[in-house]
Amino acid sequence: MSALPLFAPTVGAAAVWRADELARPPGLVLATGHALLDSQLPGGGWPVGALVEILQAQSGQNEWRLLLPALKRRPAGPVVLVGAPHIPFGPGLAAQGLDLQSLLWITSAEPAARMWACEQALRCAPVAAVLAWLPQVRSEQLRRLQMAAAQYSKLLFVMRSVPAQDEASPAVLRLLLGGPAAGADELGDALCVHILKRRGPPLDQPVRLPARSGRLGALLSLCGTDRSPRSGQALSPTDQGCFCGTDQELPSNFALSPTDGRMSERFGEGHALDRLAALA
């Protein structure tokens, strides 16, 4: 009797995933807008039609910073926010390129109502992406959302707290967001993305995403090491959130323009490099 072949490479070879390499996603992907992160994700971006779970210590800190580059390049259609912890700050989001006319904000304190809103949004044909803050969601509920996202080919991001990493989840991608220790290096304000789950080999080190573009970082370095907001410098959406829906206030000598979300000094015109930094 002849031995059976161990593997037939001509039968579904493209669908076979080896655990020591990144898998090929079954559907479309959307580039995250962060090249370092794309290089570590199957297919090189956010999976369309799948659940992406984002864990962080405090809701509202880093999700916009992570997701905005991709949301600006998403397929045409509304972005639905379910249970966002703070009021979305329109000028800051618009300054980053997000069309405010396509933003839908749904608020409810009841977990069941949030789940219902998520499922209805995923089933809505025009919707392009759903961002949901679900601190009390259960694993079987997440599976329902995963199935709906797959059936209707939607981008789906669910924000949860850090302790949820010890719970089972049907998410195809799980990320833990956080910043490095203060004074770790020159990227002390970088966003650290720990990939907890992906279809690929484990990643021991976090992906570190710089807080500023290369041009802006170079310009700010010429001004010294001061990282406080300066005249004419556009705030990131994360920074904008610090002044909307929280107890923090703007410095007394700064004002926030209601039209374009830029900082301006109440007295004086600021340094010329600050005006260049705003253009970067």
C-alpha cells in the first residue's frame, strides 16, 4: 500500500494559513494610515467585515488618534458612533479631514440599547463603519456583532477596558493601547499598540506610533523640547477631547477657534516657526 501524501499543494493552497506567518484576510482590508502598524497586520490594514477590539485604560484617550487616518479614507458612507464617552468635538475632527456630515452619534446608557443600535447600524446599507463603546458587552454578544459585520461587510471597532483582555473574544484582531513610560526616549509621547490577537505569530514588542508627522516633529525640534501647545499649532483630536467633555480647561493665554480648531494666543502673534508648524 502506498503512503498518502502529507499535503496536496494544489488543493486550496492559498487558503492555508501557517501560524508562523501573517494570514491572508478572507475579505477586503483598509490601510490604517500607520505604516508601522500595517506591516504587522494580516493583509496590511483593518479587516473589513470583521470585529476589531480596542482595549485601553480609559475610553476616549487614543481611539481617534488610532482610527482617524483610516476613517478619512473609508468607503463612502456614514460613520456611526454608539455610546461614545464624550461629545465628539466637531472642529477637531474636521481639522483632521473627517466629514462631519457623515458622522452619526448615538448615545444610550443601557447596554441592551447600545447592542441594538450596533446591530441596526451594521445592517444599514449606507453605513461604512461602526465605532462602539461597550464596557459591559458579553462574548456571545460580540459574536453576534462579528457575524453582522461579516454578513454586511462593515468596518467594526469595539472599545473596551483593559481587564477585558482576560475574557474570551471572537474578534479577529485585538489591540491594547497605551503610552510608554515617561522619559523612555524621544518617542515618549508615542502611542504604543500591543497586538494581543491576530492571525499570525505572536508579537512580543508593541508597535510604537509617533505622535507627530515627520515634518512637524522636525519643526518643533528647532523650537526646543517644549511640547506644550504653541500659537497657530493645530491640536490633535485627542488633545481636543481634553477640552471637551472633561474637567480640563485651556491655558489662560490661549483661545480655541470655533471654525478651524486651531490654538491662538490672546496676546501676541507667536514665533514664526509656530506658523510653519501649523502648515505641517
